[in-house]
Amino acid sequence: MPKVDITIDGKKLKAEAMQTVYEVATANGIYIPALCHHPALPPEGACRVCLVEIERQRALQPACTFPVTEGLVIHTNSPKVREARKFVLELIISDHPLDCMTCEATGDCRLQDLAYEYNVKGNEYAGGVQHDYPIDDPNPFIQVDRNKCILCRRCVRACNHVNGVEAIGIVYRGFKARIAFGMDSTMADSPCEFCGSCVEVCPTAALWPKMSLGKGRAWQLDKVETTCSYCGVGCRINLHVRDNHIVKVTGANGPANHGFTCVKGRFGYDYVNHPDRLSRPLVRRYLLEGGTKPILDFGFRFSDFDGGNGHGLHNTQYDFVETDWDTALDLVARKFAEVKQIHGGDAFAALASARCTNEENYLIMKLARQVMQTHNIDHCARL
């Protein structure tokens, strides 16, 4: 694209023709507030908070949709601009709950930050009718509070352009306009895949993960970036942690996912702190004690049963005993060597998993072929 010369707040800049004013300003460290804009989504110009003053233009223009051309002179923070932005914010707040003290998004709400920045203290248009939508949706993942929706359409664009599902849209017009799912039904009855992309981009608490409700505010959480453990794609995610427990998961800007993730990566983290999760290796007692595998005596008495828990006969030699990793791995290595010596490599088989990385799957293949000396190796996406 050809380069053009423009001026923003007295700064002479070179930009690519047809870039938006917002893109050029952001790339050069010039702050323009916005609610509907998101770098991963096509511009919409819905919120009008990014209005700027452009010389020789009759009206203020939205920076997120206005393309730059040669010779533009732009003012992003003039009194006229600040007055218009404050008026827009007052209109938004006039139909928005003022429950910031109990709102889940407090401390992580773009609307709250802008209201503070522009000194919008409350409902400047008292007496107007406010929406009073029911706050829930019968699905296990996402709470829907349309009262906090500012119709920025971020969720609509994320569902359409990122996930390609088109489960979210806007129904009705004017004051009655609101987000809707499918044919104006619930998320569960729509084509929604619960990837949570809509939650990721929502600037308020209109869409919020149910598993995170009441678990902590933004400043109480530590953010830890890691790789999602559910498949081999390698999506980068942020774990928001409080008291060593994961409160919620958001997408991180990794090369595989660019800030988004799937339903498992975003909502399937409850296994991490699950009480049934093993934290140390377990080994059968008879293996640790160096004995041979005990043979069950079927001349049993009723008391030999294990209490009706479905595991059949009970023998203490079969009990699992906690041990350390060195002991467990040494035991496995010795047993592998014994089996290989007696029965050969064909006695082994290995199953790899799509949840592992490519490197880990390569290593299990090398272990099977070179150490176990077997070609009995397979891969299953369900493991």
C-alpha cells in the first residue's frame, strides 16, 4: 500500500493508505478510547467513543472506521472531542446498571474505566426507562446479563468472524435492540459451541463465565500464562489464580490461537483442583514388597468382599500404596525389562494422545520402537 503523510495531535506521521485513524494512532502510541473496537475483529463503529476531530470534516468521525488519506490533520483530545465522548458515555450509562460495587467485572471493565476518565458519575438523564432483562441463560458455562450489554457487537463479530458459527445476532431496533442467540432463543438452543470467544471480547459483564462467579475480583487474581493441556495444537492461555485455585481462563496471544480458545480450554479446568486427581504415583502393595502377584482364593467367605463397592474380592496385597516418583519409575523400568527378556518386544503396545504435544508423541514413538522394540503403537484423539 502507498504511504501517506498525516498529522495526529501535532505529530507528523507516515501511514499506509486506507489504514484507519485508530490503527495509525495506536501503532504510534497515541491513545484513543474505544468500547466496540477489538484488534482481532473487523471495525464496527458502534459505540462512538473513539470520535476524533478531523480538519475540514463537518462532524466528528469514528477513528476505528475512518481511513487515512494524504494530508489529514487529526485532533484526538480537543475540548470538542472530550465533550462528545462524555455525552456518548452518559447515554450508555443512562441504560446501564450502577452496581459496580457487586459487579463481577469491577476492576476489569472498560466502561467503568472510561466513566472514571471522563467524570461520568451516574445517570445524567434520570426519569428515562431502563431495561430490566432476566439475568441468566440455561447453559452450564456463560451467564448472560443483557442489562449490562452496551450493544458494542463485539460478541456478534467474534462469533461470526473468529469462530464462524454465527450463533449471536442483534434483534429488534432502537431502544428494543438486544443481543440474541439463534432464532432469539437461549445459548443452549442456538448453534453456540461455547468456545467463550464472546466472553473473551465482552468489555463489560454482560457475558461472564458462570464457573467464575463470586470467586474473586481482577486485582485479587494472579495471571499465569501457560499452554492448554487439552490437545496438541498448543494454544496459549492465561490462568487467573487465587489461593492456588484457578478462577477463570482467558486466551493469550499465542501463534496457534491469537488470544482465543475452545470450550475445553476455557471452561474445562476444574480437573486441576479436583479431589480425585492423583498427586503422587500409586503402586500395588505386592510390587513394592517384592512378592509375586497373589492368587485369589475363591473358597471365600462373605467378609472377603470389599463392602459392595463394585471392585470384587478384597486382598490387601492388591491395595494401591503411595510412593515417590523414583521408586515408581524404577519399578516400571525393571518390569519392562523382565517382560521384554521373557516375551520379546511384541508383548508391548503404546497408545499416544492428541492431548500431548508433537514432541511428546514423537518421544513415545521412539520409546516404543527403540527401547521396547515394538511397532505396536497407535494414536487416539479421544485419549
